[in-house]
Amino acid sequence: MAGNNQSGESRLTRRKPKRRSPWRKFFWGILIFFGVILVSGSLLFAYYAHSAPTLDQEKLVSGGASTLYDSDGKAFKTLGYENRDYVKSADIPATLKNAVVSIEDRRFYKEPFGIDPIRIIGAAISDVTGSSGLQGGSTLTQQLVKLSFFSTKASDQTIKRKAQEAWLALQVERKYSKDQILEYYINKVYMGNGIYGMGTAAQYYFGKSLSKLDLAQFALLAGMPQSPTGYDPYTHADLATQRRNSVLQAMERNKVISASQEKNAEAESISTGLVDQATAKNQTTNDAVVDPYVKEVINQVKADGFNPYTDGLKIYTNINLDAQKHLYNLVNNDSSISFPSDKFQTAVTITNPNNGQVVAQIGARKTGDTQLGLNRAVQTSRSNGSTMKPLMDYAPAIEYLNESTYTQLEDTKYTYPGTDIQLYDWDKKYEGKMSMRTALVTSRNVPAIRTLSKVGITRATQFLSGLGINLTQKEQVASTGIGGYVSTLQEAAAYGAFANGGTYYKPRYVKKVVTADNVVHHYKSKGTQAMESSTAYMITDMLKGVFTGSGTGVNYKVGDLYEAGKTGTTDYSDSEIKQNSALGATGMAKDSWFTGYTRNNVISVWTGYDKSSENGLDYSEQKIAGEIYKNMMTYISQDETNKDWKKPSNVVARNIVKNSDPAQVASKNASSSTYTRELFIKGTQPGSTTITDSESTSSAAESNSESNRDSSQSQSVTTFSQQSSATSTSDSSSQQASSSESASSSSTAATSSTPTEQQSSSSTTSTSTEAPATQNDNTQTQGAETERSLDPANTSSSN
């Protein structure tokens, strides 16, 4: 029995499987895991490599230039290698080759496949341990591939891109020698200041060929491609010195120079041998024409993560090249506008209000050979005078308070709350009660500031912010309501919301970017509702009147074009006149603006002097802004559809008995001379008789027989003569500005965010002095071109 038990136990023992070592399981698990990773990675690499760009020697040899296209898709500008001096490998000094290899890829000559596994592993560890994005790991061959076939945009540094770079690097290494690869790289890299290649850089920075440079100069050039702007020896000498010395130290570690050579080269000043900085080449006429626009394109593309000088991009812009050329010639060469001197400056921005596209732009005149110079249309802000009134005063009043175009406003004695500072108009008079429409069209100051006080600074500031105008804390004062600091780009975009029915579009210069590997990036401004369509329509309806009757822009009307606009002029403060008595001459102004629009275009114009403390604008010079507007609007509208604005369903029109308060609806058989047509938000209107759309035209234009036009009527505009309709009044009598106009000289104080809070006495009172036109049958039409605001900062604008 016992024997049987022992035998059974022995059999059981023999049947038990052997227990495997846990370490062996772990080993096989790891092996399988990495095997799966390897196979998956290989398959993924093959998939990505299959979609890589085709290897093309022409792309390896050419620079990374970008081409700019106009709105019609026609190339008009190249950014890049057209200024490159190509140097063959045999003519590249060995010292430069050694410098480049030492700092960029010291194992370059030992890498048979164009990739460095050691660097790739190091880069991977860097990624895993906390760095954002894919890091380093690129050999010289991979850098050449990247510069030739891909963009440098950070978001494009993906695993797919790295795989494609590695695949192309393998092909480059198979097809070309190390000397050829190094030749391509040295001639392709961007070296700052719009130049490409180290041969070109030698001429630009040192005025000599590569063969004549010393060791320190070679080291400087070899180190620059990592950050051409940051290591520019002219503008960042200290950083350039540090980078040069890093190259020298790398060369010593790589045993291509001795320690004594390194020490001697480091002792050399970074400025040794540098020539006076100058532009790489004289710009062509076309360069000057598009210069301000190209500058903003470059800024926008860079902001989006691309390098337009090295990425080989196709950049499709929104520029209307014909309009740009016309605008350039108008302010530089056209004799139809009489500019007083070459010092007289202007800034003009033209936008499409329906999408925010910048159509044309000029940031200066008579600039000579300056490249990418100061763009006053973007980079400077000047007081916009009364063009601020629709934006900060009247539109918020309609939007937040449901006020009408007939709202009665007081043009009576007014002092800023908490001060004894009195606000005046150009004539130092007060006109008593008037409607909002009359106050805006004739640009009276006091009604505007009283309206702003009702709205409140806080809400008005928020409203402006929705239009892309962000006031600083110091600017959030009452005086800004009749003049604040903006650029023509900002103002054109803001007025665009009036033109399109209430939507703000951030202005954009670029439509799309196509990278070297044919990835397309589209750019489109996403509109945001800045105001109700009723607000936009009611402001537009009032601003139509600026071109008619006693409106301040009557001389700048373009034929029968449906347009609306506003003039703006800024006076000198008492303190500025005290410093320069010549500025106190009657009617002298600091800035002159005209901003006008149709349903298709917005044009904002500023004119003035950079040194406004030395030069002011007399009456004739103040007209130039309006003349530029009229000429450009005539040109750009000639082949466009001419459409009036359509009244929203929540806006009702009423014929209101003139001077009635409260508003009284005129009887149906009342004479047209006894009433004025006004607009109300539905539900706030008096009476019950609503004017039909066919009667819905501006009251200021009734004398032009506009009262029978349907608001949705359209017609084709084929041409507008420059001599067309200087005024739209129906009689033949002409108008001229009152000769009694005088420059306002009252000092200003800043106002706090509410009407009851005190205003700082150190600020300047904004005094808008816009003279309405007066009838004179014996004179030529002069119009009402003199509408002014005192600079709210009590200082001349700095540029």
C-alpha cells in the first residue's frame, strides 16, 4: 500500500510542469514589446516616407526664398535668395567648413546615412524629460533637407516631419558627397538682413570674399544661422561675440584649431573688419510701392510661426496691386494733390469691411530708398479728432440706450465734471438744442461729450474694445470722446463694422500660405458681432449726411456713390502754442483725418507732420486727407457694384416736425420743409406713421432727390470723374468754410470713468472745431473742411 502511494506521488511529481523563471518572462516580454515597437515604427516610418517630397537637386541648390502673390494670384515680390553669391565647394575655405561642422554636427563626416542615432537618442531623452516639442537631433544633412523642403514653423515639427526628414537625408547621403552637402548648406542658410549664404554674408558684413576672412570672422559666420537676428554683430554685438566664441571652443575641442589660435581669435573684437551697415541692394520702384504692405505681411507670417526668408513659402496676400500702385503714385507723384513739402506725411489704409482683408496701405510718402521703414498706418497712433465721435459717443448711445437719430442734445455751456475747464467748439459758440444727427454731421463737441457722459466711460471703452481699439487706463477719459490715439489700420477696421452691419473683422494681410512641402494654411478673420445691425445702420445713415448740405465732407463726395464718412482734425493745446507761437495762427491744426466707406471698401486717411511741434497744418493742408480719400474711393469703386444699405427690420423711420421736443410726427400732407426724416429703434418711435423703405434715405440728402431711392437699390458704377459732384446740394450755390474759424486754445483735463468723477487737471481739453459750410452764391464751393479736436494728451504725438 505504501509502495503504491509512493509510486503515485512519484507520477504526480513527474507530471507537474516546470516553473519558469520570472526574469525569463520579463525578458521575453520586453523583447516582444520592443519588437512590436520596432515593427510598428518601421511600418509608420515607411508610411510617412512614402508621402515625403521628391528629392530635387534644384531645391537643394536654391535659396529658401518665399514668393508673394497679390489678390489675383499673380507673383509680385520675392523675399530671399535673389541677392545671393553662390560659392562652389572648391572656393570655400577649409577653416569655414571646419567651423560649420564643429558647431553644427561634429560627427558629420562619420555619418554614413545622414542621421546621427546618438543625437536622436539624446533629443528623445530631452523630449521625454520635459521639453516641449521635438528637440534637436538634426544632422547637417537633415538641416539642409529641412531648409530645402519644409517650413520652420514650430507646429510643423511633428513625428511625420522628422520621419520624412530622415528619409530624404538618407537619399541625399546616397546621392551626394559630403563636400557637396556642405556646399549646399553653406550657400543656403539665412544670414540676416535679407541675405542668404555665407559667401554673400562675407561681402555684406566684411566687404570681402570668404577667402580673405580671418579665423574669428569665419567663426562668426558659422555661428549665425542658429539665430541670424539674435547674433547680428551690428545690433547684438555681445550675443554675437558669445556665439562666435562658442564656435571657436567647439573647433578647439574638435582639434581643428589649437588652443592658442582659439585664444587669439576670442581676443579679437567682434567689430573688427565690419563695414558700415547698408542695405544689400537698392530697392526697385516696385519695392517702394509695396514696401509698407510687404512689411506687415512679413510680420504676420512670422507671427504665425513661419520664416518667410528661409521657408520657401508661397504667400498669397490680399493686396489689390493696382490700388496699391495708384495710392503710392497719388501721394508721391500725382500733381492733382498739392503737398506743401516732402516733410508732409500721410498714412492710408484700405480694407474690405466684409472680411477684414487689407486691400492697400501706405505708411509714408517721399521715403527715398528706405526698406521696410516706419509704417505710420500701423506703427504710429495720432489723435483722430472727431472721427472718434461715431465710435465712442453716438454708436454706444444707440446700442445701449436705444437713442434715436433725433435724440435732442444740448450744445450749451459745459465744463468737465469736477473741474472749471470749459469745452468749446471751433467758433467758441453754443448752438442750443439740436438732434443727434445734426450734432454728428456738423461735428459739435459738447453734444458728443454729453452723450458720452450718459453712456459712461466704462461701457464706451468696452464698445471700442469690441472694435479692436483698446484704450489705456489714461485714455479712458471724457476727452477721448472727441479724439483718441489710433492708427488708420485700427480706424478702418472699426468703421468696417458700420459698413457691414455690425461685425468686426480683425484686419489681415495674408490669405493663405503654402509651404515647401505643399501644406496649405488658410487664414480668415472670424467676425465677431460688435453692435446690433440697427446701430450700424443708424450711424451710417447719419454719416451719409457728412457728404451733403452743411456736412463737413461735402467737397469729397464721389458722384452718386452710396457712401458715409467722417472728418477729424486736432488742434494744438495752449502749452504747445506757448512753446511755438507759430502754431497759434488762426486755423492751424496738428492732425487731419478722413475716414469714409461704402459697402465694399473702407478708406482711412491721416495727414500731418512727424514733428508736429514744429509744423502745423493750415486750412489748405487740412483738405488733403479728404482729397486723398475722394481720389482713392473714386478709383477703387469704379468697377464695383454700387449698393445702398438696407434698413433692418427693427429700425423704423419717422418724419419728425423740425425742432419739436418731444418729437412729433409730421402729418402726411405736411410740407417737406417743415420736417426731418429720423430713425428709431422699433418700439421707441413716436406716433404711428412709418416711412416705407422707398422713402428711407438720409434727411441730409433730401435736397438731392434721394428720398425716392429704395435702400436696397443697386447699380453698376463704371467710372467716377475726379471732377464729379464736389457737392450734392441741388442748387448751384456754392459753399465755403466760415472765415471766422479760429483754432481752439482751451486746455483740457482728463475725465474719469463716470460723469461725476473728477477729471485730472493735467490733461488737455479736446476741442473739436468743425465749421459747417455756409452758403455764398458768389464763391466757389469750398466745403466745411475744418473740424478739430484738441489733442487729449496735451503733447505732440511721438513717432
